Amino acid sequence: MEIARIGIHLNDQNLVDVGAPMQRKDICYEMLKAAAHVIERTPEQHFHPAQRTLTVTMGQSGTIDVAAPLPSRKLCDTLLTLGREVIERFNDDKAPEMRPFSDKVMGGG
């Protein structure tokens, strides 16, 4: 059973949309760090260059899963970095105004 999900999507304007439990930054950071390790070990056939969304889930046992197909390895690294930056800026006085994120971030069409 899934207890947390992070969706990171590179939209058509090349901006990153992030859906995450941002009130729990500690969990988000743990999930992103574990996702990087999962991606490092993922076989090449699970990457698709046209993919622009990275979905990371945490199960009840704390197991991290990354949904395939994945964007290219390079884009995965970029999305993880930019996703963390967005999460870090959540509730920051100087953060840019939040944009509504696309349905793609949370698994919609």
C-alpha cells in the first residue's frame, strides 16, 4: 500500500511541476535520495527518451519505487534536483508564487 507519492513533471514550457507531501520535507528528501539509488540500478530497457514525468512512491514498509517507463537517466537526475529545489522552497518567504500543477504530476491524463 502506497503512503506517499512524489510526481515531478517537465511541462511544455520546460518548467518543473511537483506534487509531493511538502509539509513533510524530511520524507520527501528521503524519497528523492532513495529514488536516485533505484534509478542508478535500473536496467536501460526501463528508460524512454520521450517520458517527461518521474513518479516516486513509498510503501508502508518504507520501500521506494520509481514508476517505469522512466525519462532518460540525465533527465531523471535533473528532475530529482529540480524537484528537491521546489520542495526546499515550499513555505519560503522568497519562493516564487506557486503554480497549479498539471494532472500528469499525480498520474492523470
